[in-house]
Amino acid sequence: MFCGIKSPEQRRLTVRCWMSVPLVVLFSLGAAAGVVLGHWHGWAAYLVAVLPALPILWVIYEFGVYLAHEKDEFQRMLLAQCLLGGIGGTLATTTIWGFLEDFAHVPRLDLAWVYPIFWLFVLVSWPVVWRRYR
């Protein structure tokens, strides 16, 4: 899907996902600067802390729109299997890490890493899914 973008739906999804990346970075830096330099507390700090999650929610929404509008059922199925691989890998990793935190006293996993871990597993599952259908 990402190497040879053929459908308008795939092109739209790819462009919008890449548009969200700088927004997440920009909003994260802005939130960090606002809280550290602005010494914001209370509702202002909560609102600023949620700001970096908005582009992430936008990407999740765009994937839902893509799955609803893509006419090629095979492409939809491939993406759905990759997303399931990402969900399964993330669930397994965070569950194992949680037990390690409880019983082996490893450092706490910052929850901000769950989203990148998910996309790492989606990326890892992509060639596995593609290889099954070659």
C-alpha cells in the first residue's frame, strides 16, 4: 500500500497521516514548553496536555474513513490484518511489561510510548501479511 499508491483513498490516507506527524511533534513541544515555562496548572495544564493527542485521534479517524471508503476489499483486508498485528503486538508487549513492573521491578513504561509501539508492530506485520499472499 505505501510503496505504490494506486487509489485516491490510499493517497488521501497517506497524505493526512504524514500531515499529522509534524503536528504531534509541534503540539508536544508546545505543551512541554507551556507547562515548563508557563507554569500552567489546573485546567490549562490539562488542556495543553491533551493537545498532542488530537493529531493521533485524527489519524485513527482517517484509518476508519479509509476502511469505510476503500473499494478494494483485498487492500482493506491487508490493512485490517496489519492493524490487528499492531494491536496484538502492543497488547502482548504492554501486558508483559506490566508484569515485569509488578514482579521484577523494571522501570515504569511511559504510556506515551504505547502509540509508537503500536505503529512499530503494524510496520513489522506488514511484510508478514504481504508474504502470505505472494
